[in-house]
Amino acid sequence: MSPFSLTRAAIYGLAIIFGIIVLALNADLIAKSRRFGDDTVRDFQGLGLALGILNILILPIFLIVGRIRRNSLWASNIVELAVIGVLTILWIVESALITQLTPPGGFQCGTVRRFRNNYFLTICQELVTIQALSFLTWILLLIYIIFAIVMCATGRAGWRGEAPAARNKESMSYTARA
């Protein structure tokens, strides 16, 4: 496997895991607020649920289709970079929405711990975890985009290793295949 392929699989794998965790924590926060009769879903909760589902659905498609079908639309670097770019923007928005809720100095879960209230301590820790994982997912996907652009600019065709045109000039073909 090429370094790009390993990097891609590792970043997508971590993004999928982080997306599942953010999805579960946001669902738990919604369930906890519903117990007290609060039926409103906060903007970060709705976006977190949507991003978790999108990560679970989209990223495995890129991994699987990229390995199986080389010339499909989903295996195109342009399509992949555009979709991952949108996901990257949405993850930083998720992190920013939670950061808006934080009091000056950040979430102080130690203060909640002093009052011996495990319920509010759990909520505080879940908010901190969602914020951290959203930011980490944004960083991972941004690093992947930069790495992919550099690999494409240097003549490497994504996860397929070195591009044929970079190996020898005779293999370059610009004719459309039917």
C-alpha cells in the first residue's frame, strides 16, 4: 500500500469513529433533555447527529469504491476533495457552535464535581468531548485535504500510487473511453 492509501484509511477510520462517538453523545444529550420535558434540539445537537450519520455513510463509500472501481465518479479526486471539503467545513461549524456555549475560560467540569451532582457532571463532560472530537475531526480532514492536494500536484493519482503519466510519457492518453 502506498503512503497515501495508508494515510487515507487511517484518517477516514478515525473520522468514522469520532463521528460515531459524536453521534452517540449528541443523541444522549437530546435524550437527557427530553427527560425534563425540553423538546428543543439545539443547533449543535442536530448538526452533530447529521455529521455523525454523514461520516458513517460517506467515508466508507470512498474507501470501498476507491478500492473496487478505479474509474467511477466516487473514485475521482475532485469529487472526493469537494465532499471532504464540505465535511471539513461542517465539522468546524459543529465545534464553533459548542464553543459558543462555553462560558469564559471554557467548560469547568471540576466546578460541577464539587457540588456532587453526577448528572450535570456527565452533561459537562459530554459537551467537552463533543467539542474536542469535532475539532479533532476537522483537523484530520483538513490535513487529509492538504495531503491529497499535494499528492495530486506532484503527479500521484490518489490512492492508486504513482500516476502512469509520471512513470513514462508514452502511457499518457487523453482520449475518452466509451
